[in-house]
Amino acid sequence: MVRDDDRWWLGVNASLDHDPRVVAAAISSLPGIGPHRLRLLINHLGALDAWRAVRGEVSAPGHVAAVLRENDLHRVLRRTATVQLLDRVAEALHAGNIRVLFADDAQYPASMRGDFAAPAVLFAIGDLAAFEQRRVGVIGTRAASASGRHFARRLGRELAANGVAVVSGLARGIDAAVHRGVLDAFSDEPQARRPPAAAAPARPIAVVASGLDVVYPREHASLWKHVAERGVIVSESPPGCAPDAFRFPLRNRMLAMASELLVVVESRATGGSMITVDEAAKRGITVMAVPGSPHSDTSAGTNLLISQGAASVCDVVDVLVALGLDHRRVSASSDARPRLSREDRVVLDSLARRPMTFEQLVADVDMPLADVAMRLGRLEAQGWVVLNAGWWEALLPRELPFGR
């Protein structure tokens, strides 16, 4: 158990049994509670009432109750949402010195807070002030070529030396190489060779898919340690979570929302890097790519991006110039979803007030059934609304959880 004098890390003085950060972390570790369900619970109920709702101790609003009943999820949750789980999560947070942040916390990264898919609960180790720097995501394939790894390492070192934080995923291949380059800037870049505006290198930012106490891949334990010491590592997965396959596409959306600009060093035509590219496109984030040999499978994706209009990156200057032209995401996110027609806006505004069933929405907006169905389909395709267990819900760009 956690001693009373060890609770400084929780950020509150409440008793452990009622600490909202521990409770929120425990909810996020429950089976069947993914990012959207967690956001729904925390936003509409707050952490403590959400816990009571999953345990069946309090009634939830109709749309939340419908989600909890879906596929008998409520029965599973009642078996697993125990005091013992709270204790285990509290101990893991304390042992790993892992911080828990709600989206209304001052240190929650601003570029992520304003995102329409922002994690309701964010876990971090290290210095979150790293997000206040200029930020470039650098990603690529795990099966990188030697030249690709060399370029990524050099790019990471030179970006950091120029005061630009590198955002990556600490995976094998390009991710590891670029963050090793950032660490090079701390260890062997003489002060005299650094640009005057960047007396100290920019701190690295890593976004990972597993819990912060589960290093993946295992051979990167030293790299994780040094990145956390020099910068910050964040995840939406609670302590103890394994790097399950479904968590990586979710991680990739976070990589995009944490970046001002995205550089793909090497990538096949399909795969995780392209998922991150798609997530960047949804957010209006500029994507750049490093050209490669047309005979190399690991350059097929980057060459495709360039053929589709992405700017090429041949050295750090290309990235720095691009950053100088685009300051939109220094402190806030931009929403690149299509502008809405007046009629579509009526439907979205109605759902913004509260989630509704289709029948409730038709009655609320006073439109023909077919028109509402058509507009809902368009709003869903554009990422403005989502259907959850029969309830339609708006995805707004600044939707904060209660947090406390």
C-alpha cells in the first residue's frame, strides 16, 4: 500500500480510495474500455462517478448506460472494477513515478488538448514542458535500411541542436535512430557549434503504445531511460498494459496530434507510418518525406507521398524552412475537418448539447428522416460524429473531461 507521506505524486490530498487520478487510471485499465469509451465516461461523469457507474452503484445517463450494456460489458466491468485493482494501479503509478493528467490540467500538452480525439487520461514520465518547444514528428519503418537509420539519426541530432523537439514512437528502426540522434545532440554537440538561438538541445518527446512501465521493445530499455531523463514519454495506456497490436494505430494518432509537422524517413506503401500520415492529414498537419531508391521497398511509401505532393526532405534545412512557414500548431491544434453546411451544422449543434438516438435527433432538429440520415452519414464520414451503442455523439475540437 502507498504510505500517506508518499502521496505527493498524486497531486491531491484526498485519501487513496477516492483519488480521481488513480480511479481514472483504473478505469482505463478495465477490459473493453478504449479511448472513446473512456472519454465518454470521464467527460460525462467525472472519474469518481464513472467508477461508481461501472460498478453499478449509481445510474448513468441513457447514452452512457447504453454503451455499458453493449455486449454485456457492464457484467465484465463489475467483476473487474475492484478495490484490489485500485490498489494495484496506485502502486504501479507510484513505483514508476508515472503522472496522470486530465485534459483540463495545465500541463496537459496544448496541441493534444484541443484535438477532437484527445486522450481523456494521459500518462507521462519526464518533463512535460518538452511540449512547449517547436515539435516535428519523425517516423518510419521498423525494418529500416542502414542508410535510412543513418539519415534519421543525423536529422534527429540536427533538429535538436536547432531547438526543435523530435516526436517519435521509440519503436525499432527509424524511431530509435532519430531519438538516438537527439541524445547525440546532448552528449557530443559542442556548445560552440550550436546555433545561438538553441544554446541547449531541444528535449525529445516519445509517444508509446504500452504502459510506461512496460518497455517495448525490451532492447530499448536504455533508450527509454535516457529519453525520459532528457525529455518526456507519454502514453494513453495505463501501467501494466502490454504492447497489444490494437494499441499502435491509437498511438499513431497521438503521434500526429503531438506534432506540428511530420517527416517520414522510410516507409513501405502500407503500415503504421501511413496510418500516422492519415491521422496528420485529418488534422491539417504538413507531411514531408525523404526520397529513396525506386528499387527499395522501404522507400515505396515515401516516394508515393512525394508523388502525391508531399515536400521532400534532403537535410535539416528543408524541415526548418517548413517550420518557419507554418506556426499554426505551436500552442494549439488546428481542425482540418471540412467546413459544414448550414443544415449539417444544425444536426451537429443539436448533438453538441447531448448525445441522442436517431429518433430523438429527428424530433429535435425537425427535419425529414431521410435528410437527417443523409447528414449524419456525411458528418460521420468527415469525423464530426460517432455512433455508440445506438446513440449519436458529437466529436468537438475542445471537449474537456471534468477531471476532478
